[in-house]
Amino acid sequence: MDQQPAKLWTKNFILAIVVNLFISMVFYLLMTTMALYAVDRFQASDTAAGFASSAFVLGSVIARIFAGRLLDLVGRRKLILVTMAVFVVASLLYIPTGSLAGLLVLRIVHGMAFGAGTTAVAASAQTLIPHTRRGEGTGYFGLSTTLSTAVGPFVGVLLAGLGNYHAMFYFCAAASVAALLVALFLRVPELPAAKRPSRFRMTLSDIVETAALPISCVILLAGVAYSGILTFLTSYAETRGSAAAASVFFMVYAGAVLVSRLFAGRIQDRRGDNSVMYPTLISFVLGLLLLVPEPTVLTIVGSAIFSGIGFGTVLSGAQAIAVKESPSLRIGTATSTFFLMLDVGGGLGPIILGALIPVLDYPGMYLMLAVVMVLTTLLYFFAHGRHGGRAVHA
């Protein structure tokens, strides 16, 4: 008789998904509107407005360096509650902040709360997922982020378009309060007291989990490639007179991720990592190649589908691998390592690619990124695919 699969949909797993949904919604809402807000409120230059947006990512990267160690020291639930409280306060402080310098500081602090909070929530979710359903559970957990990529920017653009920034910040505060209230009911496994560090110290091993580093390097390069879409697709489409087509990309992308994650995680658990990672890496290559010709509704929708199936699934699949390859007592550091490398890729990508666009133009940039993803597929083979990729059995 077949053994019953381990239970995945527990109360605490669902609560972790909801917390992640609310804080991710705030992140994507503010990322899509902050540059415009900085210009409207403080008459910021293009460079300063861009930094007002990216300062959040800078804060997140800083926090992730320490987050893994903090998880072990103070505990997962306590770190979640503290960061959610900071999230509420930070969302309300946007309204009285009266200078660009103050806004930049607030963005960094807010980003630090996001980096530490999402690391704590993701690590907690991983402890709630049965090891035999790691890919499936990670995919479902990641759907909360996917949904927020559609809802957050939609609400942000709607309110910012009306010039109602106060309402936008109140919405962020309300979402943050909701995350905090849900987190109060969240219970997650903690490290045994005997395994917890007695004091805060930082060594390289406290920042980086070496077992998770190879697959995290894969996600770093994939993050660079996706940043080329996230940051420059709208500008590319506008220069070609197809701005309306670009507006549908992220809605279609979110839909493609939603559909693919309904079955990709189960395939990964039953047939092994390679059965999902290789097809989705190649799918992302195709998504980037579809942006090389002149953008039309057809090519952009096609790119959104292939990129959603590709990058959207690679993200959850690689995270499952990072956790699976790491010792159970190092889940927090492994999760921190994974997201740190993702943030580095997403943060450095726009800077590097922005410098290359005047030389390569947009089609050349997307062609180059497609080549980068082919090389990333090769990197995956050496990092994990050649010696990993087997299914996990109970």
C-alpha cells in the first residue's frame, strides 16, 4: 500500500504564506512608486530618485548578511514579530518625512526590516515543509510573492496616479499591521536551546552556508537577467512605441508563475531537481530571446509566459535545493545566503546593464542576457545537476 504523503497544509504554513504576502505586497508597491514620489515630493534628480527606490534593496542586502545569525540567536518567531513592528512604523514615517535625505535613510531602514523579516518568514516556512515535499511546499510558499508582484504595483500605480501618496502609505501601514497580527498567531519550530549561540558573533560561516552557495550563485546570475526585464522593459517598450504592451507583461508573468508552480514542485519532489531546473532555465532563455525583436503585444506576452515558467519556477526550485543541501540546523543561514545572492544580483544588475545599454541597445542587452542564462544553465550542471537532482523519498 502506498504511504500517505506527509501533511503540508498546516495552519502555521498557511499563516507564514499570508505574512509573506502582505510584506511582499508593500515591497513591490513602494518599489514601483518611490522614484515618482521622490520627484513629486522633493524634486529629486533622476539619479536620486532611482536611489530612493534602490535604497530599500541596499538595506535588505545589509540585513541579510546578519539575518541568518540573528535567527539562531533571538529565534525565528521573535525576529518576525520585531521586523513586522518596524514595518508598521516605517510605513507611517513616510508621511512626516520632510527631506530627501530623511527619505533615503527611511528606505534603508525599511529595507533592513524587509530583508530580516522575509528571511525569518522563509526560513520558518521551510521548517514547516516536510522534506519529501520540499519542492512543492517551496513553490506554494513562493506564490504569495508572485501574487504580491501583481497586486502591489497595481495598487501603487493606481494611488500614485491619483497623486494620493498618503493613501498609498496608509495602505502599506495597513498591510504591515495585517502581517504583524497574523504573525502573532504563527508558531514555528525553533533551534534547541543547547544549539543556540550564547552571544552575537560574525564569521564567514555565520553569513554564508557553503552547502547553499553553489545553487545561490546560479540564482545570482538569474537575478541579474531578470533585473533586465524588471528595470528596463517599460523603457524599452516606450522607445519603440509599445508602452501599452509592456503594461501586460507582469500580469501575464504572475499568471504563468501561478500555473507552473501548481505542478512544478510536485514534479521536482517526485522526479528530482533536474527534471524541473533544466527545462525552466531554458524557458527563461526563450523568454529573453523573445525580447530581442521589436516589442509587440505578441512577443511581450510570449516573453512573460516563458519568463514566468522560467525564472519564476527556477526561483522556488533553487530555494528548495539550497535548503535541501544544507544541514537542518543551518536552514536560517542557508535561506539568508540564497536571498542575499538574489538581492546582490537584482541590485547590481540594473547598474551593470544600465551602463551597457548605450553600447548594446535594448535588443543587444536582452540577447546578451539570454547568453548569460545559457551559461547559467551550464553553471547549474556543475553546481548541482551533475551530482544532485534525484528525488527525495521518505
